[in-house]
Amino acid sequence: MPEPHPAAPAAAIADPRPSGPPDLRGVACTACGRVAFPAQDLGCERCGADGAALRPAALAGTGTVAAAAVVRRHDGPGIDAPFTALAIVLDDGPFVHALLDGDGGPAPGTRVEAVAAGTDGDGAIVEVRFAVSGDAAGGAA
Amino acid sequence: MKLRDMRPVYVIGIGLHRYRPLSDVPYVRLGLTAVRAALADAGIAWRDVQGAYTGATRLGMAVSRPMLRHLGATGIPMTQVENASASGSSAFRLACMEVAAGVSDVVLAMGVDKPAPVKRAESLAGLPSLAGGHIVPFTKYALLADEYMTRYGASPADIAAVAVKNHRNGARNPFAHRQKERTPEEVLGDRPIAGHLTRLQCCPVGEGAAAVIVASAEAVERLGVDRARCVRVTASAQRSEELYGPKSFDAELTRETTAAALADAGVAPSGVDVVELHDAFSIEELQYVEAMGLCGEGEAAGRLRAGEFDIGGRCAVSPSGGLLAMGHPVGPTGVGQVAEVTRQLRGEAGDRQQPGARTGIAHMVGVGAVCIVHVLEGPAPQGEAR
Ligand SMILES: [Zn+2]
């Protein structure tokens, strides 16, 4: 029996750069200026503008940890615990939940950067995690 | 228009089926137990009820009539209500609106549910995320706990203290899923789930049912309902999430929805005697009592430690045991809160009675995200004018 809501194929969410962390595929609203993740053309969450008013925006894959939690158990299929969940304020503004590339729980204020964790057949990045970045001691933006 | 400016609405009957782990008892039997108890509590008959709203989330389509027909098929309107964790709160709000508007005089609001797999519509929006299915409610609240601890210097024991209090209250509630007192050591030392949250700081999701009957003043008179046991619903507020940036949207939603409800009721936060709130995870209570204005930002842990939110304290928070101990069967939860607040405001809560309780609030948030707050006011003590 077919699934009533078949799962969509994994969408590309980030693009590699020649050096440094990949850019995240976000959206910028030309009507109100809101910048958000992920990319979408359904309508701006702040002002409701849609269509051509919404432009793809490359968001820097860098940010600051707002909170971290080591997850000890998870009932979801295909998800193994433990893993570390992060709340991150991206340098370009959006607030996102993501997974840590690594163990433990980085303290709030820790600098993190995106790493490609999975690509599709065409090399597009479909899974991103965040790793503690080299400038861990420095400038929480 | 404010509910208070419409026809007065009173809770006249409450009934529950105990919240408990999943059993093979059909939902119909759970629901009927609660409804029959509510009818008996009000002292009215099923034929007096003119409409029914049923909160349920995992029972499938059209839950009401296969259950309610066993009370006698009277042909009344029956409507299923789904609003995630706030489904029962929405059922209650719709019942209140129907009476306040003068469409009906006596309406049943109930919730019934049993655990089953559920799909969240947001996952069908066609939008990717960075963490996907890894972020479930307890993960989100574990992150909020980490952020709260960092901001206010709170300790894991401060957060666990919410669970200790609510398990103590639940131990006195015969309808609670968890009826066992727990020490701080037991709560902190229990199985870790996510971040600092242990199993005993996460609500049990089982089965159960709750029912509340609301009525107009005319119906109270006509049906001969005991006025001294009628609890007036003085405000109903419901909001959905706006854009709050990195702030906890549950806390922000709670802040604005509670403020709207208290303003409509003409009550200050300091005038609230009893609160039933959405403590699905221990950290939520600390955030919400602050967001509700029951204490200042960052003060909740200290006030809790001082006993201000205990039964007998300044304001009893989750005297039922809350979601943490009474449980969270989802569909019934919001209705069960109204039942507890009603019991408290009638002075019928026995050994978990908040002394002198006159004003209470029931608060739920639901994924999506929505927030619903009701304000209830108890009958005036003997000899005092309403
Ligand atoms: Zn916009």
C-alpha cells in the first residue's frame, strides 16, 4: 500500500565554498528584509510576501551556540542516541536547531561552523552538522 | 469581544477517567466514564446537554458519536477538536463560546485519547531542516533548560525541584498517572533523557478522559444546579506563535496569552490563587510562572524553593500534579486542568486543596504553536455578593 504522504527526497540545504564552512541555503525577503532558513517560496513569515519577493540567500555557515543538550535516548526510526542537539544563532541572524559534529555539550557562547555531513548524487549538501570552530575562544558575535 | 462581556458561562460539572498507561480498554469506555461522572457531578441528565466538543489527537476520525451514542442518541451537534496538546483546551474554549454567544445553554467539553503513532503536519510542509527528526519536544526543552541555567545561574536541582513538587501533588490525586512522591535524589538520578532532563522530569503520555459541562445562568436556574458549586469562566484567550527570534516561543506565547486572559478577566497576576500549566517538562514551569508574571524573570527557582508555588503557598502551581505527575494523555489534558481548577475553586480538592482559592487559571501550549489560557472564578463565600 502506498504511503499517503511519501517522504520527499532529501533537499539540498547548503553549498560548498572553495574554503571555509559551506553556505546555508536561506531566503531573503525583498519586501521586508527578513532573512530566514531554510530557503522557501511559500511566503515570508514576517510580511507574507511570496513569489519573486523571496530571493535565495547564502547564509554564512557560522554562528554561536545558544544552548546544547546531549540526547541520551531517541525513539525515532533510524536515529541513534547519544547525539548532541544545539540551538545556534547564525551570524546572519536566523536561529536554528542543529546537531553537533562531535561529542559533549559545548557551552553557550561557543563558536561553531557548518560541516557537510551528507551529499546527494550530484554533490549537493543535503545534511549539515556544526562543529566547534577554531576561533572557539573568540568573538561571540 | 471579551468573554466577560458576553453571557456568563459556568462550569457546572466535572468528571475524569484516571490517566494511566495504555491498556486494551476501548476509548469509548474511558470517555463515557468521564462524561457520566460530569453529568452526575452537575446533577443533570444527558438529554439536558445541547452540544459536545471532543478533544482527541490519535484516535482517528469522528471520535464523538461512537462514544456519546451510548448516553442516548439525542441528535445534538458533536464536533471533534484537534489542536495538539491544547486539543482539550480548544474543546473547552469552543464550548464556552457557544454558551456565551447564546447558541446553547448547556455544552459538554471533553477529551479522550490513547497513545498511538502520530504524524505532525509540519513534517509535510515540504521544507528541509538542519536537525530533522532529531529534535523532538524533550530535546527542545532540554535546550531551553540549558539556556535558562546559563542565563540565571540555575542548577539541575533547581529544575528538578519542579518535578519533586508536582510528583508530591500527584501522589494526592486519585486521577493521576503517577501517584508516587519522589525525592530530589530520585528525580536527578533517574534515567537521563536529554540534557539535564531525566525521565521523571518528562510527562508520561498515556490514556485517559476528562469531561466538563458548561452552562448559562439560565440553565443553572432551570436545571436546579447548585449555585455554590458553579465556577464562572471569566476569560478565554488563545494565540499562535509570532516571530520571537532566539527567545523561547512557548514562554513568549505564554506571556502574551496569559496577559490577554488576565486583562480580560480584570485580574492581576498577584490575584491568582491556583495555576494549572503545561509542565510537560520540568523546565517549563520555571519559564511559565515568570512569563505569567507570578514572579520576576529569573526568580522562579528561588520562589519555588521558598515554597511559594506549593499547595498552601502564595499560589499553588499544578496542584493536580500537572502534566508531570497527573499525566498528559493529550486530548483530555486541557479539560482535566479545568476540572482541577474547578475542584480547587469549589473547595473540594481534599488534601490537595489550596486554602481560600478564588481565582485560577488553566494554561496549555501545543506544538504548531498555540497557547490557550482560561481564567476561572470560584463562587463567592457564603454571605458575600458576587
Ligand atoms: Zn517579508
